[in-house]
Amino acid sequence: MNASAPAVLRITLAQGTSLEFNQPFTIGRHSACAVCIPESVVSRRHADVFWEEGQWWIQDRQSANGIFIDGQRIERAVLFGTGQIRLGAAGPLLAFDVLRAEVTPVMPVPPDPPKRPESPATTHATTVQLDLDHYKEHYFGKTLDQTAGEHTIMVRRAFARCRSASA
């Protein structure tokens, strides 16, 4: 767990009840769960939600029906901004909202470019542009790798939402 203070995470249930958390909690059908949803499609202890590396995460506890975000079953995912979580493919829908705006997904720091012999033609601007081109192709290029990692998939989803919202 990260020592930084967690952002407040608001979970809103289908009937409109909102709960706010600043510490780890469990979602499930069991009455001991902080978010108790007494429906048969929800496992007794369906998912854990916790603060790690400066972000809220949700992790399936090997539930029978799984967790879905944007229609895709996930085992573990970062919760940032606002969104929805479905417990089971057609189960109850939970809305979430991270309330402190300064908390954003942690992006990996790009590695230093390999050392090249200095030449007058090589400028900092050229190096930065090459790095940006690499990341643009990796995250948003036309040849998207379907076996991408979880972080890359989340970045692509966020980008798709931004594009559809501005269209």
C-alpha cells in the first residue's frame, strides 16, 4: 500500500444510495461487506477495492460471475475519474467517482533514450518528437496489439471516451 492519503472514492448503488470511502473495502452479498448487495448474481465476497500506488483499484475475488467494465470482464483494474462497474455480465451496476481531481493514473516514466553520438543535427526537440511518436503509435496507432497490457488497455479506453465525448 502507498503511504499517501487516498482520494475519496464514492460508490453509488443502482437505487441511488451513495457511500464514500477513504480506506479499502469489500463488495459482496455478505452482510459484513462495506458495499452489501443482496442479489444472487453477486458472490458473498465479490470484489476488493483498495488504494495502491496512488490509485484506487478493484480486484475480482474469483467470483462466479466476474466484474465488468465497459462490457469486458476484468480481474483487476484502476478506478479513476468516473465510471461504472457491473457485477456479473447482467448484474447490478455500480457508479464510481474519485472525488479528488489531482489523483490520476500513474503513467510509467519513459526510459532514457539510448546514448547517441552528439551531432549538431540532433536537438532536444527532435528527441522529444521521436519519443512522442513512439507513444502515440503504441497507445493510439492503427495497428493496435490485442494482447496489450492492462495499463495500455485502460489508456486506450480513456482516449476513446474522450474522443466520443468531444465528437
